[in-house]
Amino acid sequence: MALLTFLYACVVFLSAFLLFLVQPMVARQLLPVLGGSAAVWTTCLVFFQTALLLGYLYADFAAARLRPRTQALTHVTLLAAALVTLGLHIRASQWGVVWHPMLTIFGLLSLIVGLPYFALSATTPLLQSWYTGSFRTAWSYRMFSLSNAGALLALLVYPTLIEPHVTLRTQTRGFSTGFFVFAVLCGGIAWSVRQTLPERKTIEAENASQPISSQQRALWLLLPGCASLLLCAFTSHLSQNVAAIPLLWILPLSAYLLSFIIAFHSPQAYPRWIMVRLAACTLGILGYLAHDVHQALPVQLSVPLYCGCLFVLCFFFHGEVYRLRPVAGSATGFYLQLSLGSALGSLFVGVIAPNIFRANYEMAMGLVLAAVLALVVMWNFGIVARLFWSALALALVWVGVVQARAWQQDALVQLRSFYGTLRVTETHWPPLAGTTRTLYHGTIQHGVQFFGNGMRMQPASYYAPSSGVGLALRFCCEGRTKRVGVVGLGAGTIAAYGQPGDVFRFYEIDPLVERIARSLFTYLRETPAHADVVLGDARFSINRDRSDPYDVLVLDAFSGDAVPVHLLTQQAVALYRKHLAPDGILAFHISSQYLDLEPVLAREAQQAGMHAVTVHSAGDESHGIFVSDWVLLTNNEKFLARPEMTGVAHASLMRSDVSLWTDDYSSVLRILKWQPRTH
């Protein structure tokens, strides 16, 4: 029995390790397809939680409805079918990427990892059921904790050891090898239980001895549902405002899993008296942070703070769920309810909220739900506890109202799509400008236009004449017309540099951005140049472009406060050069609170045999000009020797610890700005 227990434990651990190893791996492969959007991971989480639910549903059905021999044959067949689908390569439709990105992600994930992920998802509850039925021991509940330990190990290993050192192609091969080993071991266990597993009538008789109330079942659903909702909301917040990278997906998910591991380890692992008070303090901290939508914390504070708060709340919810667990024989139904709640929580954040709300209200709603659920589970603690949690829930409702009013302040329009939350405000600051309209993506300003005192076509924000892109567009083609490509439309500010005969082509993945730029800003309408917009991912669109080469190609595709990584790789730069004139200029916008992209582009320039210079320009609040950083890649010696350039540009600095980024390899861990900006 000890040897079989060890085999069961190894298979459960390996299945969970592979289950969570493939998540950041396949999501990272999808990032370039979807323009590097931060919403890719949130949508992937919806798919993964739904696939997990289907796996648990299958496990519950097999354990409760099928005879032992039929269970074995069914599961061995499933494992064989999953092995056949490994290594599939599917190309996404660009029409689907632009107009139906969520369905595109669901379709790609279903085809690429659907069956293997489904088989891995069913392993823990199914093997726990087999172990309980075969050996009549309650140890099987620790298998759930063991599986979460395997998952946590995968999430810790991926950003620290695998992503920085192993290419995506090698990662895929490694996963396929691991899945083959898992399938052989799990298939062997499945084949063995057809002799040791009792008939389902015996199991049903044992389970009937413990009735389960409807309130208990409801809490099995709602407590993990709220934890999942908060996981997705926190991850979305960090991804949109820092970077859409595996590291910032993995840290919140690791906190979430760690809470499962500890809570399900043993009845003594959850100190209820302490956790109730910690949960109350955590909700207070998060409520304070949520009420000010313009507050921006440095990355070295925001990431650990949000992950720590998420862990406390998830540990509270999962500890309460574990207290309500049934006997081990009913575990598959229990896990099915947990999985259904988790899937509904992720579905709300990833699919429902973006389609019914015009701003990010999910975190505030999750905090209110957390306080209400705490009120329910603490109801028997007496009148003082009821009054406290009721007051906290009402206070968090007030925070949500304050947040909604803050988003609507001065707003002309608020729109939301898969690619983020867009808001246009109209103010009268600075006074010199008369009326000012500002485009926000989340909390980050992505374009400004002044409508008074002849400033209508004056480029402002990050695109002032003294900025890197301003210098490139002013001095690249003196005495002749210019062709300019721009990745990222924003408000269309760069079109203000257009002159009669010039051509400006913008590449934009979000149709809502084009709609806003054409209706609420006038740069595109009033520029004397010919300006058009191409919808779709920039790399795909540029690759298909057969027009004349560009004199300047501007890379300004921000997602929140971060640049999509796939636009900065060796292959991306090679593509840009194919569509760039011999003396053309690549202008990369690298202004970011959190990422130091200068050494990345210096390395890319060295590989491409180009000069790389960095231009830092100061801000001027009275004229709506922001502090900006640009890196210009070019072989145009005449341009670089101009006095306007020599006084403000310096050679971009390389770092020995930052390697060349490729489509197969990139790691932002080394370029995170752990200290706040000092300029």
C-alpha cells in the first residue's frame, strides 16, 4: 500500500505540475497573436478554469455513474486521445483577432491544449476517488493539497528558471515529454483499479450517511468563486498597469494556490480566529487603495502588496471551504462545486464585466462580495460580528460609488473592449489651451489635444517637437515628402507632423481606439497629410504591407503602461527594417514607470548593425507636454550629427545581464524598475 500511495502521489503531483506549467507557456505563445494585450491572460484564466470544471465534471460522473472497468477504459482512451493532439500548430484568423478576440483565444486553446488540459484537470479528483474506494482511507484529502504544491512549484519554476533560459520551442517539447510520462503512469493506475475499486452501490451507501445542506453547497460555490474573482481582478490590474508578462500572471496565481495548499493540508492549518481579523484589515487596506483611481504605487510596493492581500483573502475563503468539506467519498462532488465557483468568478471578470461595464469595477465588486460572504460565515459569532461585517460591506459599497464617480468625472465617453478601458475627458486645463481633451487607457494618458488659441494641431503629451519622435519626424526628410508608419494610434497626435504630400499609416489592433480618434479628436481629419488606419496586430499587418518603405516607423503600441513584448524582439526589428528606407529611423517609445527597455533596444540595435540613441525630453505642464523617453535606431549618420540631436541624444546603454530578445526568448525580470523614477 505504501508503494501504491507513493505512485498515486507522484501522478497527482506531476499532473498538477504540468497543468500549471502549460498555462503561462501557452498564454505567452498567444500574446503576439493578440497584440500583447493584458487581457490575454485573464481570458486564458477563464478557459483554464472552465476546462478544470469540465475535468471535475467528468471525474464526478465517472466516479459516481460508471463501473470500475468502464472508468478504466474511458480514462485510458482519453489519455491516448490527448497524446495524439500534442504538438498541434494552429494559425489564428486576423479577422477574429480584431473583432472576436475572446472567441479566438478559446478556439486556439481548445485546439492546442484542450484534451491534454482536460485529462490533467480530471486527475486529482478521479485519483482521489479511486484511492479512497480502493484503500478506505481519509488521507486522500491531502492529495488536493499535494496537487496544489505541484502547481505552485510549476509557477515558481517557470519565471525564474524556465522562461529566462529556455526557448518556447524547447518548453513545448519538455511539456510533451512530461505529459507522455504522466499518461503512462496514470493509464497504469486506471487499468489497475478495475480490480480493486468497489461497485458504485457500495460507495453511494457510504456517502448517504452524511447529508449535505443547501447552504453548505452554496458556500462551496460562492467562497471559491469570490477567491477566483479577486484573483482575476488583481491579475488584470497588475497586467494592465505594469506589463502583460508571465511573471505578473504567476505571482497572484501562486498566492492563490498557496492558500489552497495550506488550507487543505489539515484541519489545524487554518487559524480561524487570526484569519478573520486579517481578512477585515486586508479589506480595509484594499478599500483605501481602490477609492483613489489615480493613485499609482511603485512596482516594488504594488506587486507584493496586492499579492499579499490576495493571499490573505483567499486563505480565509479556502479555509472556510475546508471547514465545510464532506466525507472523502463525496470529494468529487465537492471539487465539482469548487471548480464551478472558480469558473464563474473568472468568467465574470474575463467575459461578463468587459461587456456590461465601461470601466474596471470588478475589484470593487469583489471586495463587497468578500465582505458579504464574511458576514454569512461569521453570522454565528454574535451581534457585534454581524454589525461589523455589515458596516464594512456598506463602506466598500461607498468606495465603489466613489470609484465610479471618479471614472466619470469630466468624462465625455467611456468605452471598454477586450484590449482595455478607454476614457476621454474634457477639461479647461491648462488655461492657455482653452478646452483640452485627453485619452486614457486605464489610468495612463495616451494622447492630448488642445482646442484653443491656435493650438489645435500642436503635438503635445509624449510627442512634443523636442521628443525623440518629434526630432525624427522634423529632420528625417528635409526638403521632401515623407512616409511614416505608426504602430499604435492613440489620439492620432503624430499626424500633426504631417505636411502636404506626406503619408501617415497607423496600425491599431483595437477598433474602439480608431472610433475615438476619428470622432473626438481632429488630428486625423485635419492633418494635411494622407492618413489611414490599418486594423489588426501590427507585426501581421506590416508583414502583409506591400507599399513603399517608410522613412520613419514609430513603435508606440502601449498596453496600459507597458509595451507589448513581441514588438521588441529580434524578428520584429528585422521585419521593421525590411519595410524601412536605407536611411530610415525606427522610433521606440519607452516611457514607462515599470520597465527599463533601453538596454533591450540597445542589444537589438547591436544585433541589427544599427546605431541606437536615447532621447529624454522634459515635461512642460503649462503646454501639456509630458516627460518622455524614446530610443531611435538608425544608420542615418547625417541625422545623428545634427546639432539638434547631438545636444539631447546619447548612445543607448547596454547591460551585460540583458540578453537579446527573440520570439522564442524574452525575460522582463531583469529590466523591471524596482526603484521609482527620479527624473
